Amino acid sequence: MKQRKLAWRIYLYFLISALFAISAVLTNTVYSMRQYHKNEVMKDLEIRARIVAEDVARLQLESERSKADDICKNIGRTSMTRITVILPDGKVIGDSDRDPSMMPNHGDREEVRKALGGATGYSIRYSETIHSALMYIALPIKKDGMLVAVIRASLPLTMVDWSINVAIRHILAGSIIVALLFALITFHLSKSVSRPLENIREVAYRLALGDLAARVVLPEDEETASLAKAINKMADQLSIRINTISKQNNEMEAVLSGMTDGVLTVDRNEHIMRINAAAGIMLGVSVDASRGRSMQEVIRNSDLLKFASDSLKATGIVETEVTLYLEQDRYLQLHGTALKDHAGANIGALIVINDITSIRKLEQVRRDFVANASHELKTPVTALKGCIETLEESANLHKDDIARFVSMMARHTIRLQSIIEDLLSLSEIEHDTSKGRILREQADLAVIVAKVADYHENQAAKKAIKIIYIQPAHPVLTDVNVALMEQAIGNLVDNAIKYGTEGKSIRLSIRRGNTHVSIDVADEWPGIEKKHLPRIFERFYRIDQARSRAMGGTGLGLSIVRHIALAHNGDVSVTSVYGQGSTFTITLPLPK
């Protein structure tokens, strides 16, 4: 519904009331004047009709009908009145305006019927003869107590209407002048009333928009001044409270934003009221888009939704762990409790979220490391134990058998030594990295890669594998630990030779960007299945267990490469198409 301003409402109500009063007075005046004129005309007609009735009563109507018609026409011309003489059977024998013989029977006329009944008849109706409204009066004419005729007199009401219209014009002109004066006075009054209220409305609107400095100008009248003072006092209190709330809210937002734990609050209908950035990242949702929406719309995890529902009903703190299956599995530890208002009514729930993905992955890595390390060490230890027991129990072994067992012991001893050395190397790199003891110097990566390529040239030639090194045109200087970088690149080349196919090639190259430099080691065969790629740099992880051991690998080479790259604030990655080849890339930052 459209709202109207108070000033216009006051103005319209007063103006409509005034116009209604003027209209009522005008209507009553016109009605009274019309009735007065009608009564005067009626009296005048009755007098004229009685004068004619006296003349007609002297005639013998059966034989002197023409004289009755002449009387009507003579008196009608002089008095400007239509006179009609009607017999008791309704036949017209005299009329001042028309030929009686041409006139219809008048016995059905309202005023004639009353006169034929012995009373004076009155009526007003439209005359088709003269095309005007006429007033009729009919009087009975009696002789010796017998009704002999009816005298009817009539006058048009045009004079009455004219006089009334003149009066109406004068009254209407005066009324319009009075209405205009009243309208001006009412307009001024409504403005004087609404102006302070308009100022109060404007200030209230500015306060609603956040302009806490807005204040109402005090008006002159007492009532609106009291209202203005109340509004100003309310604005002062509102300003103090909003500033306090804003300060508290900013502090809360700062605390929530700075928390590494996720915080999520929901109302009784499980609509999200508040969610911090950490919770948005953990749950994989947009913080701004989540507020106000139901959890079922935002979160697609039944365990988490059930926990929120349980938290709303809980009388204490509830805990659980859930797994979110996003691009990478995420493990979350949840703590929930119901929120109460000052009256103790349940208004929602608070859920605190801890991301324990790294802990779970670390636990898995440790379990895998212990299992893999035990498995890797068990093989050579078991072989050595078997050889020693055989030598101890069999004193009469042939010299060739003894040599075979000694050779086996030596081979497994070397393998055990390699595993231990790689484990020590890996541990040393981790320890020195954490302590900041990795010594680096500015060196040319092109020279380091060329040295690694030359070192593995003979090893590659044994399998008819060709090492192709695309040396850059300019030196690529960066801060590295030369020995560790040679070891990392060497491990990649060594793996490419061990698991490569004869007759293929290994391509080494360096790509320089604006902030980083990349070293690529690409082979042409056999490639790595996609399922192995996420775990290929884990300790002791093997794609082909039997083949890896047959090649003499310890399962730690790629893990060492990764830790060396991380020690240089870089990273290592792999892209591979199974059946075509793989490309391992070490990425290092360039000096600023």
C-alpha cells in the first residue's frame, strides 16, 4: 500500500471535510429554494385554476363546450398559463394551447384521477407536447354536489430552474472562495505540523543508515519538542551501544580470523550464523556465501551434518572425527556444544574444527616407514643369517659352496650398507635443514648438470642408453649446495638408467623463468602408472618391488631428491604417461 505524507493527509482530510460541509450546505439550500419556489408556483396555479373554475361552472358544458375552450384560450394567453377543461369521462373539451378534439383522453393523468375523486390533484412531469417539465394542479367542479368537470392548470418549471440556477451560481462562487481560503489555511497548518515530523523522520532514517551523528532540530511546540528530545537521547545511547558492539565484533572477527582452528556456529534450524576463514578452508566452502544458508546446502558430508544435529541436542561437549573426501582426503577433529541464551533456551551450536590431516598422514608415513624399513632390512638380514647358520652347521661344505655363500653374504652386506647409508643421508639432510645448516654457495647449474651427465655416461652406455644434455647458452647461477644438488640430479639420472629400456635416451635440460629455474630429467620408457604418482617420493615406496630390489635400489633415492629440493626452498615433481616415459623436474628459486 502506497504511503502518503502526513502533511498531505491532514490537508486532504481538512479540505475534504470543508468541501463536504460546503456541499451539504449548498445542497440543502438548493433543495429548500426549489421546494419554496414549487410551493409558490403551486399556490399561484391553484388561484388561477379556481378563477377559471368559477367561469366554467356557469356554463352548460354539454351544449357550451366551445365556450369552455374559448375561456381556456383567453385566460391562458393573458396569464401565460395552460388551462385544460376535462369531463368526468376524461374527455378534453377545452385547452389553452391545443385543439381539444385532437387531444387524447386525460382520465389516466395522476392529477386528474385525484380531482375526479373529489380532491385537489398535484403532479410534476415532463410534457412531450412542449418538451419541458410542467407542474400540474387539478380542481374538481361540482354543481348541486355532482362532479361536472375538472379544471387543470399547469406552468413550466423553467423559471423555477432559472432562478434556482442563478442562486446556485452565486452560492457556488462564494463557496469556492471560502474553500480556497480554507485550503490555504489548512495547507499552512499541515505544513507547520508535518515539518518537525519530517525532520524527525529524516534523522531516524539517517540513524538507520548508520549516521550516528544525526540529531533532530528542536521545534517550537512542546509535543514535537519532547519527541525530538527523545529521538536525540535514543541516538546518543544508540551511538554508544553500536560503537561498543562494533568494537566487540571487530575484536571477535580478528580473533576468529587469526585462529588456525575452524569455528562454525549454527542456529536451531542448522543455518550457518558464523564461520571463520580457517573453517572455510577446512570444509572447502566460501565463507561469505555460506553465512545464512543451511548446512545441508553448503556441506555434503552426512557425518558432519549429523554431528551438528547432535551438538544442538547435547547437554555437554561432544567430540568426533570425520573424513572429507575432497580433492585430497581431509581428516577433521570436531568439538561441539549447544549455545544457550540468558534464559537457558537453546539458540544454536558451536563447532570447533581441528585439521588433523597432517597428523594422520604423518602417522601413516611413520607406520609405512617402520613397515617398509623393517621389510627392507629383513631381507638382507635374513639372507645373512641363513648363510651364517649354513656355514656354521655344515663343516664339510665344498669350497665352491663356501665361496657362493660368502659372495651372497657380501652382496647382502653391501645392500644393507646402502640402505643404512641412504637412511643416514636422509636423516642428516632433514636434521641440517631443520637447523639451517645446509651450506649453499652461488654455482652454475649448467656445470653441475653437465658433470652429472658425464659421470653417468659409462653406466648408460652399458645399456645402450644415450644421455642427451641440452646445455643453456648462458650460465644459470643460483645458491645451492653443490654436493647435494649433484646427488639429487644423479639419483634421477641413475633411476632413469636402471629402469630405462635399452636403445632409448635420457634428456637433461634447464628452463629458466623469472623467479625460478627448473631442471628436467626425461626418459622415453616405460613411464609410471597414474596411481603411483602421488606416493612416488615416499620413503621405501616401490612401483615394482621385485624389479627394484634386483636393480639394487634401496627405495630411498627419490625421497632423498625431494628432501634435497626442500632444503633449497624448492620442490620436485613428476609427469608421466604410462608406456611413453616420465619427466622428473627439480624447481629451485633464483636469487633476488
